[in-house]
Amino acid sequence: MSRRRADAPATHPRHERRGEARAPAVVATLTAITLYLALPQQLLVAPRYVLPALEVLLLLPLIAINPRRLTRQTKTFRILSLTLVLLIVISNLVALGILVHELLNAQVEDGRALLVAALQVWLTNVIAFGLAYWELDRGGPVSRTQLPRDQLPLADFRFSQDENDDAVGEVADGASGTSDWVPSLPDYLYVSVTNSTAFSPTDTMPLSTRAKLLMSVQSVSALLTSLLVIARAVSILH
């Protein structure tokens, strides 16, 4: 039998008010920080441990506020979480800019190190923008699970589940209007991966201006990494 909105409190985690698990976001953030730490020194704008240490300092109070599940949100929590994501995004874009500058204006001898650095920047790009989409869409991860749907801020992204209410039963049962589905971090990381590989939206469409701008910046940076940086590194290897 098809699940209905009236049954959602018993069948869907959103209405249990448990919130998203904290661990996936922590793992993604620490992965991005580790990738930055492993970059060559010439791609860093500050001493190697300065930015990672600052990012960890921003992450710790976020874990303290919501240690296991994301259920509480204060103004301070929101500012800290957005600042952390912004710092990761900007530091990685700066590293990409320096990498491109080094390729265009310097003699590059170590092609293998350059190729590894390019892959690190690309992967960090995927994680950073996935976290950014996750933090911004519909008010962020806390709002998406804790607020009634009619009180959610306007969506930045339209997922396929938001349009599947009139599909066949096994598809419609998982749709937003039927099961009260909302996206979680893996959904936004998937959006980020597809945007970084296809350089355009695939099954998830940006709705707001800020979402379109973010996806544009990500696409251009991924394109630079893929076509210019990696291509030049491979040519050096030969």
C-alpha cells in the first residue's frame, strides 16, 4: 500500500525529529581538511597548519552543539557552519588559482606531484560544494528535518523526488509529497559530483540565484582542473 502523508510520523525519520546524523558531515569536512594539508607548499596561501587548525576550531563547537544528530540550531551555530564551509571553498579555489598560475608562468618539473595535487583540488572541490549546497538548501540540515514542510525556506534545488508524486507506486512512495522526503548530505554530494563531471546540472536543478552562481563557480573550477591542470600534468609526464 502506498505510504501517505498522514502515515509519515510513523514511517519517515523527518517526522521523528531525529535529524541527520552528525558523523557524515564530520567525515566529509575532515577529509577536505586532510586533502588541503597534503597539498604542495607552493599552493598554500598561509603556513600549512593555519587554515586547517582554524577549520577544526570552527568544527568543534558545531559537534558540541549537535554531537550525534543535527536537531538544534542557533544563530551562532548557523554562522559557524556557514563560515566553515566558506573557508573550505575559498581556500580550495585559491589553491586552484595558484596551481593554474604555476602552470602558466613557471617551469614545472614534477608532473606526478602536479597531477596528484590537481586530483586533490578536484576532490576537495566536490566535497566543499556538496557541503555548501547541504548547508544552504531549504534553510540547512536542521531546518529540513525539524520544521514543518510549510515553514521551510524556499528551496535552492529541485530533486527528482520532488516531482515523483504521480509516478508508479514504488517510485511515488518515496516522493517528497508522499513520504515527506527531504535531501540529506549524500544527495548534495551526488549533486556536487555530477556537476563536477558533467559541468552542468543533471537530475537536480538549481532554483535560486545563489544556487546557480555556486554551481557555475564549481563547474568552471572543475573544468579548469580537468582540462587545463590534469592535461598539462599528463603532458609533462610524457
